[in-house]
Amino acid sequence: MMKIFISAFFVIAIAGFAQTKTKQTDWRTLHFNSLVADGHNDVLTRVMHGADISVRTPDGQSDLVRMKEGGVDVQVFSVWMGPEYGEGRAFKYANQMIDSLESLCRRNPDKIAIAKTATEAREIVQQKKIAAVIGVEGGHIIESNLDYLEALAKRGMRYLTLTWNNSTPWSTSGEDETLHASSLKHKGLTDFGREVVRKMNQLGVMVDLSHVGEQTFYDALAVTTKPVIVSHSSVYALAPHYRNLKDDQIRALAKNGGVMCINFYPEFLDSTYARKAEEIRAENRMLSDSVRNVYHDRDHANDIIDSLLAKQLDAIRPPLSLLIDHIDYVVKLVGVDYVGLGSDFDGISALPRGLDDVSDMPKITRELQKRGYSDEDIKKILGENFMRVFKANTE
């Protein structure tokens, strides 16, 4: 009798071990069976400098080959240029960037296609292609012209980030509200800024509140009739940076029904990273000063400097677990329905350890599974929350 009992015990134990092992190794299957949406990628800036991202590229953080390896199904391609592209130049260059994305799609019809609605995106994904969504980053790109806003929407723009680090005549940025408040002529949205938000709602363009100042953030939420997106920002309570959202902002976002896509940049994840990075830059003062003499925007200059000091900065990269901490924080604060992914690939100079480029995206699913998230909740974080807001604005 004892032998039978012991044998039965070992059979159950072995079966239990097999089930546990299956759960531990199933993260890849879960990832590739989920719709994965990335709310922000700057790879078009590389395309504009001649990179062919239809093939595996030797540099950068993403291309179409590595996107597929990372299981990315819906990719927002950022149309961005700095404030030096002023009136008469920004709108024109934005159209050139969209031209380049359209050309990429025409040359690779079996790999990628532009989606203007959430339904179109799902249809493209079902065809085993990447659904490309156009996001315009920086309100200065419309040059305070509603006709330009409408023209970009017709071309497929599906979100507009109301500001980049620079303010516009009608909206103030997080950088300016935080670092240059005394020099601002106004704070938040002007009447024209409110008109821009209302027009975006009419055109099916998501209001993107990454980069904006707190006053602009709340002014936009007071005007919009549609859920908004925060395409690439992280949690202020974990990393106090003006690019991140404070708890009250996250609560307001959830009340609006929007989605906050967590940025992968170490400075927005790790409260100690900026100090450590600045110490390394200080040790290389001549290089840092020469870059800052050319690039006057602090964050942009730091990105250039960091790319030149990549080997030294590699040692201070935060662990991937810290990225998951930011997701956890939002989930615990407001629930799992309001958080997603906004990598900022090819717009940032560093990534968390273990996340070297877009092909490592499945590791996020692995880490979420380790934290005990259900399959359904992981699917929401990976892309379904983004798709919900995309659909609410475009259909």
C-alpha cells in the first residue's frame, strides 16, 4: 500500500513539474500569439539619413527584420524633427518623412502596410505584415495652421504630440513649464490650442500628451471628447523627470479612458541614471561641451553625447525589471486597462539591460508572466489597450 502511495505521489509530482515547466517556457508562445503594439519609434529619422530598414541593419535599435523577430505587429512610426525646423520647413519635412514611409511600404508589400484605423491594423496583422501607424511628434510641425493639421490627417497621421520639448505658440511643453516657466508668455493651451484638440477629435487623430507640460495636459483633457494617448512616457514617482507622469495625471488619464505607453529610456525609468550619466559626461567634458555647442536642446545633446560614450554608459544601464516596475506601478494605481508600451526605439541612446533592441521585446512578456500577470492582462499591456484607444478615435 505504501509503495502504491509513494508511486502515486511521484506521478503527481512529476506531472506537476511538467505543468510548471510548461508555464515557465510558454512566454514566447504567448508573446507571438498576442497583438503587440509599440506606441513610439523614431526609426524614420534613420531612414531619412539613408538607412534601408527593410533589411537587418548593423546599427540602430530597430528595422523590419528585427521588429518581426520581436513580435511587433502594430508600430507607430514617429514623424519628428526638432524646433530648428521652423515655419515654412516643418510641415514640408513631415510630408517628406511620410513619403519615405509610404515608399518603404511600396517596396515591401509583403512586410508592411500603413493602417489608418484599428480595423485596418488588425487586417494587416492577420496578413502577417507589420501595421504601420503614423504619429507626428511635436505640435510645431503643423505651424499653427489647421489646414496643415487636416492635410496630415488625410495622409494618415493618427496621433499628434501637442508639443515636443519645445513649446508652440498655442501649447507649452513639459521642459518649458518645468525649466523655463518665467520666460513663457502663457501656460497650457491657448484658445487656438483648444481648437486644435477639438479638430483632432473630429479628424480621428489621437491627442498625444507625451512631452507636454502639466497645464497643457489638464487643459487638453478638459477639451477632448475622445480617449488620449501618452505615447512614450514613464512614472514620475519612480523617476522624477518632467517627461514622466505624476500620480494625479495617471489617474486623470485613466478617468479619460486613455492609455499610457511606458518609455524604455533609462533616464525615465531609473532615478539614479541621470546623475550617473552626468558624472560620465563630466569625465569627458571636452566632448560634452563640443556637442552642446552644436545641439542646444539639453535632452537632444545628451542623446548625442550618450551615443558617443555608449561603452561607458553600458555599465550603468538599469535592469529590465525596472521597466516592469513602471508597468506594475500604473496597474496598481489605476488598473491594467490603461498601460502599454512606447519604446522610443531609435530615439534614445540607451536601453535597459537585456533589452538591446526591438528583437528582445518578447522578454517583456516573460517578465510580466514572472510577476504573475494573467494571459489576458499581458495581452492588454502588449497591445490591446493601445488598440482600444486607436479604435475609439478612428472608428
